[in-house]
Amino acid sequence: MKIRYVLLIILIIALAILLVPVENMQKIFTSKVISEENSKYESEILDNYTYTKAICNSTNFCQDYEIICNGKNILKSTPITGAFIQHDETWIDPREKNSNTNLCG
């Protein structure tokens, strides 16, 4: 009877020793796959950014936009609700003239 208990304890210890490395190996392999995927798309992720900008037309009506870029390409440009102003006709935009032509470059 005592031999059965001793064998059972040895079996439990052996299984615990065998299962711990398998659990650790699974974590190692999983993190390796995740980091490979991240590095694969890292440059694309770093090129994506968002900012806001006021864009004015010829009648000095200026509307703020949320602009989403990927590198030098515009992915999306959305007007921000309630973020606009109508300047008088004598107002001169103090920003550079080329500031509205290439929004992501």
C-alpha cells in the first residue's frame, strides 16, 4: 500500500517536471511568432499618424479636419463638427501658401 502512494507521488512529481517546460516552451514559441509579426508590419505602423489642420478656402472660410496619413498618403480626411470660422474678406492666412497642398508630406 505504501509503495502505491510513493509511486503515485513520484508520478505526480515527474508529470509536474515534464509539464513545466512544455508550458514555458509554449510561451517562448508564442512570443516569437508575435514579435515576428510585429516586426513584419513595424514600418507600416510607424508611418501611420493622425493630426488636425484648419483648411481655408478662397472666401476665408476655415474648417478644421482630422487627417489620417500613411507616410505621404492621405488615408482619410474628416471635417470636425463645429470647428470652423468665417474670417472677414481682408484676412490673410499667415501660414505658408503650400501648407494645404500636401497634407501628409
